[in-house]
Amino acid sequence: LAKKYFDEHADLKNDYYDLCVICDPYYFTNEKELANTDYNLIVENIYKVVEYALRYSEKFNKKIVLSGKTEAKSNLKLAEELFYKNYIRSKNFNISFNNKKNFGNYKNLYQSKIIIGYSSTMLREAFAFKKKVLCLDFANIPNIEFASDGICLLKSNSYELFEKRIELINKLSYEDYLSKINDIYSIYNVDFNLVRTLQQDLKQSVNDEI
């Protein structure tokens, strides 16, 4: 369905944004996953993803989109926005809330160069769109670790290391980026060559409409 939607809309421009941040503020409300964990550390990890991405984009004048978890028509979107604005000093940002009818979050993936997040499954789905991904995970919560490691995973809360990692990812071709990931098959649970073929077909379909 997403592919059909993209095929029919010529206004979608691949790589329009430099960064796409996957917002996921409600993850930490799961009591089972909170058992024997550091609540404050989880909260910090969640908002640092957005804070560091905003800081980087402001420093280097990059285009960024914050892809919200909440449905655009839901009243809960205010709670999501307040969560981030409560922790992040810079209040000068807006969240692009999800419009499922128009595949809003997938549109943000498609239009971005690098996808950044913490525990969202959309980080893995981004590989189907042939996107470079960075998972920031310094909380180290059992059972929700990113599926692989290497260049796609940063387990430090240092902004300086975050900036260096993004700069490195930016410089690499997609093929070189993939070569620095340990076990790509563990990230996306389908034949990787098939994923690349589907992405090429999607890209060609959109280009044909432009």
C-alpha cells in the first residue's frame, strides 16, 4: 500500500531531509520493560536522540524532520510534544505527527538521508528504503537491543561521539555503510538482495512520476 501511494505522488523527493528522527516517547510506560531498569536513564536516552539530532542540525544547518509516534488526529500528540519540550532546552522544533492514511512516517523515511532513533522498529524498516540508520542506545535495556552493531549502533551518551558518527555515516556510500554493519540479515528479516530490488523498484516508480 505504501508503495502504491508513493507511486502516485510525484511531490515526494528522496533525500529531502538530512536527518529523520523517530520519536517514541511512550515506550518507557511499559511496566514489564521497566522492571529492574533505570527509569531515568531510559527517559534520558529517549529525549537525547531528539536533542542531539536538533543540536547537530542547528550546528551544520541541516534539514531535519521529527517523525512523531502519535496519530495526527489524536489528542495524545500534545503529550508527545510536551514530553520532548520538557527535557530539551531548545523549544524551536515541531513534530510531524503520523498520518496513517498517507503513510506519514514512511514518507518521512523515504524523504530522509539518515534515520535516527532508539528502540523503534522503524529503524529496521528503514533498510527497506535503502536508508542509513543510527540507533542511539546507551540505556542498554535487555530484550530491546538493536538487532546488530557496528556503524549503525552508538552506545554512548556523548554528543561529540554522536556528531562524529553522523559525519562518518554521511561520508560513506550506502554500500560502504552496509559493509560496516555486523550481520545485516539480523536487522532486516528477509533476503537482503530482495530488499534492495524492491527499493530500486520503488525509487524508479517515483522517479517515473516526476
